[in-house]
Amino acid sequence: MKNRELPRSPEGASTGGLNIGVEGAEEALANPEPWEPWETKLVVWSIGIGLASLAVLGVIINMTILSK
């Protein structure tokens, strides 16, 4: 990752919170880092496990709470 200097406001001026200005946002979005293969696998597995868990919990709820 490259170290980037954010533009600083003049002394005493407050930009407030996380506001970095339009220039900083454009710079941050201009050059996104490419995803590594392990990051893609992590996202796919996380979504798959989440969907499988949702299905299992849905079946359990249907068999227990909704069957009464």
C-alpha cells in the first residue's frame, strides 16, 4: 500500500469528522487495489456459508416455532 498525504486544512479551520473533501475522495476511488485470489475465495465462501446457515435456520424455525 502506498502512503498518501491527505490535504490539510489551514490552521484553525475545521472540516469536521471524516470529511476529506472531494479531491481526497476522487483520489481514493481512482486507483483501487486489485483483489487477491484468496480475497475472492473468502468472499465466496462467506456468502455460501451465510446462505446455507440461513436455509438451516429457516428449516429449524419452520419445524419448531411454526409447526405449533
